[in-house]
Amino acid sequence: MIIPTLNEAENLGSTLHRLNQTAPEDSYEVIVADGGSTDATRDIARRYGARIVSGSRGRARQMNAGARVARGEYLYFLHADTLPPPDWLEHLRQRPAVPCCFRLRFEGQEKLPWLRLYAYFTRFDIDAFRFGDQSLGVSRTDFVAVGGFSDWRLLEDNGMVRKLRSHRGFRVLDAHVTTSPRKYLRHGFVRTQLVYVLLYALHRLGTGQDKLARIYARLLD
């Protein structure tokens, strides 16, 4: 399991605790690929026995760095603020013939109908709904075959799914991960979702990563 981090002390402990609660510690390895955290992220990772890989900032670079040192033949990428389903290891041990992700739900979405609606749509196998919060399971063979994550500042997870789909196909598993809605709570659902739609549309139209990053920083950072 590879978890990219940058100042995730507030969330990482809960995620690592969930992993320890739901699967034997000797049945998987956890690699925290850190991009230069200045808070207690690394201390928390060490406390839970995770292996820490330090590298240059950028989620795509960090995940590629984690994949390079992972010992297993199956890679699972998970965000630090996302909790896998209780039976996550059982799902991944089945190792579907194609790369896969889980459906999505947001923490506290019962009181947030717009988030609940967005989470519902993640069950459909449509690229426009495929992002890193849903996690990603992939064999090392397929990961290497598509060249790993593209060195993008944004949408690297969506790009990876599209590469994998073209290479071997893709599958959305029935269970769901639970992720933090912090960005939506900070900026509001409508604003945040419109920005994401804009970025995705511009990306598919060929807009470069530097310009996308500037738009994101101006509107959401």
C-alpha cells in the first residue's frame, strides 16, 4: 500500500489505524511517500510501522517513488484522508484481472445531499468520475507497462486510469472507500465541483499542466 502525504498529520493516523484494525499487519506493507511534510506526518507514520520514502513534492512523483521501493507484486494507492472498506484486503486479494478502484462515499454525506449525489455516480464506470480519492489497485506488471503515473501536477490519477483502461481495462468494485469532504466544506460544493469540472474539461481539451495548476491555485488553494 502506497500513501502519498504532505502535512497529513490530521488524517494519517486514522487511516493507518483503520488498516491495522481490518487486516493483519504482516499481510501487507505500508509505504508513506512523503513530499516534505513539516508537521507530525512522519512521526505518525513511524508510530504505525510504515516505511517512509522521501522525495520531491508532487503526488504523481511521490506515488511513483513509493511504487519503486514496494516489495509486493500488487500495488494499492490510497490517499491519507481516505478510509478503505473494512474488507479491503479481501477485495484486493481477489486481484481482479483488470486494475480496479472502489466506489466513493464522503464522511458525513448523510447531511450533505449534493455530496451524496456525487458519491452515487462513482459507481458508474465513466472516466469523468475516476479520481484518486477512490484509491487504485493495480499489478506491478500493468503499472510498469503504462509507465507509472504521468508527472502531472493535477489529474494524474484520472490520467492513470485512462492509461490502464486502454492497456487492460478497468473495474469499479462494489465496496466503497470513505474520504474527507474537507475541500467541499472549505469552498462550498457548487464552487468546488464547478472548478473540478472546469479543470477536467480544460485538460481533455489539451490545456497544459502549468496553466491548470495556476487556475486551481487561484480558485481553490
